[in-house]
Amino acid sequence: MLNRRILRVKAFQNLYAYEQCKGSNINIAKDFIRESFLPDLKSMEVQDKAALYREGEEALRIFEQNVEQSQELLPTEVGVRVKKIALEALKQVLEANEKDRQFLLKNMVVSAERIPQLYLLAIELLQAFSKHVGREVEKKQKLAGDTPIAFGNELNLANNQVLKRLRESPEYRTALGRNGVNLDELQLEIKEWFREYIKPAEPYQNYLSISAPSLEQDFELVDELLKKIIFKNEVILTFFADKDLNWTENKSVVRSLAAKVLKNSSLPDTSMVEPLPEIAMNWEEDKEFFENIFNFTIANDVISKVLISEKTKNWDIERFAFTDRVIISMALAEMIHFPSIPVKVTINEYIDISKTYSTPKSKQFINGLLDVLAKELTEKGQIRKSGRGLLDNK
């Protein structure tokens, strides 16, 4: 399920960012508490600095006890001012967290919706280089007039079968229009990039030595240009970064999808192959999954921490890799709230995410912990699967 995997990764990236924001919001609130109990330098009255310090420490203690609870202060005997400042700090954190949640949720969805445009742009750069070669040969022919001229294998890229198949695909052309993909404003850059980066490249020069390249050789060339030039060259990457504020996070996904499109177009029989791996073939359904996994993970944060700490009593939860805690919380939210997704599918998906984003030891740790928690929550009836969700749970 390539599409859902991409969405899980993007949800993870934004949940990780949300946890960072929460930490910053807590620190800002603590600074507010400390500042609230500093001596008033403008006051003419004598300031009891020791008493102010004690009150500030008490307010900080109450704040820290309650900051994860999202509810009223725990019963405690404190002064009116201490309680007021602690409550105000908690309110600031809740409001800031909610503002960050809404921003990241919106940004997450917009970023995911932009991915098809980005991978199509990458392929269109290859198409633009192909068309540029064709135009350059035409110019030479016109200048030569009736004089015979040999072009050798200069037209190899212009005649590249993989790119030609895509150009002739109605689905591909529809996707370009639907996603607003157009490189007309880059004509000068295309010429420069071809001259500076494509033409002198070893893979391209080797390609020019081939007479009548095979479909496989055509694919090998465009695949190398994609991975070794378009996604390695800083000038070209800047073009993508200007298009997408989330380019750093999206880059690997875009490269993978563009490579898959080229691979699909290079297969001998393309009739049974899905040519365009859209970010979601049923976007509304997958968008709902995308938003829910983000929101459920945040809503279940306290519960997830309790479940994790109960199974790792010899460990301080704060000592875990920060990414591991986010990944495990996401997996628990998915297992509990998505009855149609098998438990084993969920565990495998988040183990894969840990391979890229967490520590070398995370795979085994996450696998073991999720397996134990899944069995326990299933026995308690907190995980209830139905339909396809039952397939892997025997």
C-alpha cells in the first residue's frame, strides 16, 4: 500500500513537529511563570525575594503536574496567586498546542496534495530535455539546408521510448493538467541545465554511443538522469524547494514516485500496470485516514504514554528515542481506531518508518512492544477488528 505508507510517513513527520512545538510551548509557559514571580522593580514596597521564589517554584510544580492532563488543576492547597498563574500558564499551553495542531494538520494535507505535482514536474524536466534535443537537431537541419548532415545518435533522448510512452498516455496528460504542471517559464533554464549538467554527464555520453537504444536502455538513461542529476544537483533542487516549503520532507517520496512512473512506462506490457502512482487513488477516503491518524494520535497521547510506561517499567519513558515514542503512539492509535486495518499490517508499517527515522535498535524494540500491547488490548476488547482487519489477526 504505497499510498497509505506515504501518508503515514507524512503524518509521522508532522506529529514529530507537533511534539517539538509542545516542548517549546511548555518552556515558554515556564518562563511566563518565572517572570510572574520576579520582584517588581517599579514597586516602592519591599519585595520578599525568597517568598516570591518559593511561590514561583510551587507554581512550576503544579504546572508540571498538570500540563499533560488537559483538565483543571489537581486538588492542592496553594495560594490564590500561585494557582492563578499556574492556570494561566496551562491555558497558554493548551491554546498554543491547539493552534500548532491546526496549522500542522492543514500544512500536512496541503503538502501531501502537492506531491503529485512535484513528481510530475521531475518527469517533465526529463521531457523538457528530450524536447530540447529535438529542437536543437531541427535547427541544425534548417541551417544545413540541402547539405547532407550526419547527426549520429544525437536524437536518442528525443526518441526515448519511455518518455514517448508517457507523452502519449491520456492519463499522464490529464494528470499534468489537473496538477497544473507547466515548465514554459523555464525555457532558458532548460537550455542551460541541459548544457551544463545533462550533456557532459557520463551516463548521457554513454547513451549517445548507442545506436537504436532498446526500451531497457532508454529506461536506464532516464532513471540515471532522474536520480543522479535532477535529484542531486543543487541548482535544480532549489527549483523544487521554491515550489514546496516541505521539500526537505517530500524529496525522497517525490523521487521514489517519479522513478516508479518511469519504471512502469518501461515495462514491455503496460496494459496491466498502473502508470501513475497518485498520492491517493481515492483521495477523500485516504485524506480522512490521514487526518484521523494525526488527530487520534494527539488525542490518545496520555493513554499511549501510560500503556508504554506500564510495559517498560524498568525504563524511564523520557529515555526512549523521541521518534520511537511518536511511532509507537501512532501505531496504537491506528490499531485501536481503524478496525479494517490488520494489526500485523500496522506493526509492519511503523517498523518500516522506524528504519528510516529512528535508531538502529528501534526496529526490534518497537516490534516487541507493539506485539505485546496489541495482544493485551485485543484481549481487553480495546482493539476490535472487522472485515479486512481480521485477516492477519488469527
